[in-house]
Amino acid sequence: MSEIEVHDNPELNRFELLVDGAMAGLAAYRRRDDAIVVTHSEVDREFRGQGLGNELAQRTLDLIRSRGEKVVPVCPFFAKYVAEHPDYDDIVVS
């Protein structure tokens, strides 16, 4: 089983998905006064087909929630993910 982690890289305004220490994807964002606006996400081609997009979304949203912040899912993938997972409704704003 691979080790998967997501961490915030505020200098580059993105959450980074690491698989066994290798950069596998990202969720780019910009800050708004009251929320983090996720504008784009991607998983590198060599890591696709393993469910890592969902891992990126879930772990990013969990990290945002743990910091007491809100999210605006502008990225189509993140918007679909939160629509399918209403347990994140408490942190989603428009």
C-alpha cells in the first residue's frame, strides 16, 4: 500500500498530493477573505486511474475543515465531489 498525504504549500497557493513522497497531483487555490477558492486540480498522468483525485479532494477538504476554514469549489472536479458528498456542506460556501 502506498503512503498518501496532502499538505498545503501556501507559497505556491496549492495543496499537494504526495504518493510515497513523490508529487502526484495538486489542487490550486486562491484565498478570499472568508474562504479558500479551489480553482483547479489535477493528478499527474502516471498516477491516474488509482482513485487519487478523490483522495486529493477528500484530504484537501478535511484539511480545510480542520483549520476551521470554508471552501468555494470552483474547480469542476471539486464541485462534483462536494455535490456527491453532502457531509462537506458545512464548509462549502458560494
